[in-house]
Amino acid sequence: MTAQANNPLHGVTLEKLLTELVAHYGWAELGRQIEIRCFNIDPSIPSSLKFLRRTPWARERVESLYLYMRHRREG
């Protein structure tokens, strides 16, 4: 359990993370920040989740942007 205590993503689902990023940045800016097709061409939460679950490098970038956004919001 102590390993998870320091994990800022513990308890945050990929869907929640992605939904918050879209609400904060919008699809257009999200597609500029992380250039992947599922953000730039006919974007949707389900198609993005499917891609991110299969593509570790893209998921890492999305998680990193989420942590950056959270850090900026929290001050």
C-alpha cells in the first residue's frame, strides 16, 4: 500500500483523466499538445480510450499532461 501512497494517479481512471483533459484543453488543444490521430481526427472518448489502453507511450504522455494540468490548477 505504501507504494500507492505516493502515486498521484492512484484511483484515477483513464476515462476520468481523459475527460478532465478534454474539459480543460478541448480536443483541438489536446491534439496539439499530444499529436495522435484519435485526438485530431474525429475525436471521441471511447476511441481515445481504446487507443490509449493499447499504446503505452501515448498513455504515458497523456498521464504526464494530466499531472501537469493538476499541478498548475492546484497552484
